[in-house]
Amino acid sequence: MGTQSTVLITGGNRGIGLALTQQLSQRGERVIVACRQGSDELNALVNDESRSVQLIENLDVRSPQTLGQALKDLGVTKLDLLINNAGLLVRDSLTDLDYTTIQAQFDINTLGPLKVTEACLPFLAEGSKVANVSSRMGSVTDNTSGGMYGYRISKAALNMASMSLAKDLAPQGIAVIILHPGYVRTGMTGHNGLIDTDESAQGLIKLIDELSLETSGQFWHTNGEALPW
């Protein structure tokens, strides 16, 4: 594989983020997980001497001001890949709107990835990639069932922010991809879904590997299908 790549994943303590951490570290990447708190599963990876997994705890994507210094403390000079994976889903409907949780989803799902990317700009350089884990529920075209106001709004806004990032980072040789992980069996979905986290992560990694400046700013399903806006 050549030189070891350095990857930063937010929310890598469980679910899809944990599966991404497992698979990327398994193939030899240095993976740094930034999250509010670790988990037994993540700690096992950190303590596995055959892998290179490090943990930055107490990281809230809503206020990631300490992230840059934490990366410096770990000796990071360049991030080859940033995966903005941390997210929040609260189910709602028109007859059951809670603007506090809608705001929380916007703060975490939309502004969170933007703030983390901004904090990581000193570590992003030519050849770096930014992957934002969004959702097809943020697709206006794909919305055939309504509801889920907070989640849909926050992911649609993330898609737009990601497109602006793709345009603004292109001159520096940095590519951006927007990803839908599929309907995955995780705690976020109440362990309902069509695929497991390993299958989702495998598809996401393949898409990230294939990402180039020519395809920067595109919206993809983990199964390789291009998604409509």
C-alpha cells in the first residue's frame, strides 16, 4: 500500500464509524477516532498492537476548538482522509415537531461536519479527501414519504455545505464526497435495516478509494449508485 495514510473519523466509537475504524485499521491505515467518549469495542481496537488506532475523547462536533491541538499532540502533520461520520437522528412528524431536537440535529449533522472540516484545514493538503456521511433522506428528489423534518433538513443542508466545500477545496487538490451509508442496522435505526455495518463500511471505503478531484462533490449510495439531489 506504500506509506501509511492517516485517517480521522468522528463518531467512530460505535455503529458505522466503528466498522470504518475496524476495516481501515485492518488494512494498515493509522486511524484517529474523535468522539465524545470511547466504547469497549473501540478501546479494544486502540489496545490492539497489530493496529494503529488512537482516540481523542471529549470531542463534541458542535464545538471542536480543541481538535487541532489534539491532532498536533498526536504528531499529525497531514490528514489523508477526514470522515465526518458523527450524527444524530430524532424521528418526528408534522403533528409531533420538537424544534429543540430539530436544532440539535442541524447543529450536529450540518454545522458539526463544517466546523470539524474547518478545524482540520491546517492538516488537509493536496491529495487529502473529505468524506461526509449524509443520507438519502437529505435528497429532495427522493423524499416521497414526508416527515422526519429535523433529519431531512439537516442532511439536505449538509449536502449543500459539502458541495461548497468541494468547490472551495478543489484548488488545493482536496476532494470531497457525500455518502449515504444505506439503511443500516445500528442503534440509530433501532437495529432495523437492510444491511449490517460491515457491509456499509466496505461500500463506503470503496467509494472513498475511488474518489478523485474529477468526481469531487458527488452524492453516492454505499452500493455504488449515484443519488439525486
